Amino acid sequence: MAEFDTIDDLPADSRVLVRLDLNSPIEDGEPQDNRRFERHAETVRELAAAGHRVVLLAHQGRPGRDDFTSLSGHAAILAAHVDRDVAFVADTDGDEALAAIDALDAGEILLLENTRMCDDELPEESPEEKAETEFVRTLAPRFDAYVNDAYSAAHRKHASLVGFPLVLPAYAGRVMETEYEANTAIATREFDGPVTMVVGGTKATDVIGVMDALDDRVDRFLLGGVAGELFLRAAGHPVGHDVGGMALFDEQWERNRELIESVLDERGDAIRLAGDLAYEGPDGDRAEVAIDDVDEKTTGFLDVGSETVADYEPAIRESDAVFVKGALGVFEDERFADGTVGVLETIGETDCFSVVGGGDTSRAIGMYGMSEADFSHVSIAGGAYIRALTGEPLPAVEVLEAAAEREAAERGAAERE
């Protein structure tokens, strides 16, 4: 487990700089409410209620993209979830921002401008280099502590994520704490019964790497989505390639073919592949075909079939732990939600430790009337979830751990004096 300090350890009456991940869909120039606001509101609300002066950092999009915009609209959405005013200043580390920070009273909340509008933020550099940036050196002296709650961005080496913990006492917020604990459970916890992973989505490269890394921790993999089709292709079926202008399969096949074939060869007994697939029929309705009856792929497959869902259900029900990475179909279209929803409903009904990872897949829970309470954890992270599953380091977590060690050493030295 991570050995970082949390906001339970934060000294009273602190001026705290808090990094959130409020990155949201942008429609008609306005940010859309999503689960990230609700999750991060817990940390913000707790800090404000304790009487801390709370200053928030967050990002939105990347320079050059359509969703790269100001955070002015994010403040109102967050305020509704926190049930407190959230002030906003269109500045990150200039005079206007510093004046607003200095003027805060106990329990007040201030959101600074999009961190990615600051030149020092984005380049991936070492924490030591980020700690020396003007951005960090200007803001840090105004604060007593730094809190990182942006687990979903913890795989990045950006200034607001890795620079401040080198120059300020640093703590994990509630999202960081709970996400890290749940998402690393596959590597750190011992389970009494079988461990199952549901693998899908469109980014096959990511999940294939996860399967390879976790071969000794997972007893069976249930496949769907693009990754599932690519494994079917490796097994000799005429699927898993692009048709009709697609650009999902062939490039990922070329990049991962050797690894897919190796994983299938070495762990084939632990891998369950779809026995049937769903597609859009001539009348626009859902149609299904058994994989053994596919002679040539002429249309896109958009979900696993009903027989596959029935085949996967018993494997889930007898599991002690189930981890989900990626949807089994295009669940946003209710015609092709059967695979994703069927598997999630079965997991929710099963008495097991369960983690549903990735923002896209987890959206299906709310869309189709399921309750997050039926799962042990529903993650809002994507890239960081992949890193946690494969055991790769998370730079923002590493600097929190280093900060905790530094603070402990300093306390020990002070006590000895």
C-alpha cells in the first residue's frame, strides 16, 4: 500500500493548495457536470468545513484542442456539489491570483485558472525540474500544505502534480486515497477465490498490456470489445480487422500481434472469448451471429452476443474479485449495451470485491439504472488505472510518498533535539 499522508494528518487552520481533476466534456463552450465534480467535492467540502483556506488547481483539455478552455464554468458546477461558494480568478500565478489567495478567510474556496494555460505546467519533466519552475516557486510560499486529489492524472509529470510536493508538506485527498487503494488491490490483496478480469474497450493496446502483466494474478479473462476481436483473430477467426472505413483494428493488430499470440498461447486456458457477436441488421435492429458462422467480416461488430453474456455470468458469480477495464460493446447505443450491462449487473449482484475502471465504462452504471453502491469501487481514472493494474509507477503518488518520508524524518530530527 502507498505510504503517503492524507488530509487526516493536515494541521489545523492551514492554507492549502489542492490539485483536482475536473477535466470535463465541453458542449457549446460550457463544461458538463460529471462524476469527477461529485467525487472531488468530498475532499473540498471536508477541507472547507474544517476551516482551512482552500485554493484549487485543475486542468481542462490541452492547448490546441477544442476542449481547451477556461475553468470559469467549472467553479459553479463544483459549488453546487460542495454546497459552498467557489470563487474563481482567471489567473494561475500572477498578481491577481496572489491577491485573491491572500484575501481568503477560513473556510473559503478559490479556483484558479486552467493550469495548462501556464507555460510551466505541461512538459513532462522530473519532479526536481518542476519544483524549480516559476509557477511552483511563486505559488508555494503562499501555502502551508499541498493536497493532491487528482488520482486520474497521477501518471503525469506536470508541475501542479509533482512539483509542489517537493517544496511543501504534501497530503492525499479522499479521491487519491480511495482510488489508489482500490485500483492496486489486484496486486496487493490476497483473495480466497478466483480473480476475474473483464477486458474490453477500444484501446486494445492498453488492455493487452494489462493482461500480460497480470497473468499470475488473474485466473480468467472475459473478453469483448476491440481487444476481444483481436484475440478472436489470433485464434483463427475472420474478424478483428477494419471494414467500411474503420480505423480500430488493423493498426492495433500490427502493433500487438506477437504479444496477443503469445498471451493466447501461454494463457489460453484462462481466456474466454466471445462465442457470438452483435451487429446492426438490415432493418437497423440488433442482430447476432455465432462466431463459428462468420465466414467473412463484412460489417462492424458492436457488442458481444447474448450467448456470450450467458457464458460469462457463471464465471463472474463464482469469483471472489472482479476487475473491469473497458466496455464489451458500444453501450452508449442501447441496442448494443447488452454485453456491458449484462456483465455489470451480474457483478453488482455478486458478493465479491469489484472494481469498475475507466470513466467511459463506469458511465454505463448510471445510464442503465445501476447503483455504484453495488460495486466495491467505481474508478474515475483511465491512464492511472492502467498504470496501477500493470504495476507501473505513478509519479504523483511517488512524490507524495517521498514527502511523507521527508516529513517523518524532519519530525524525528526535531524530537531528538
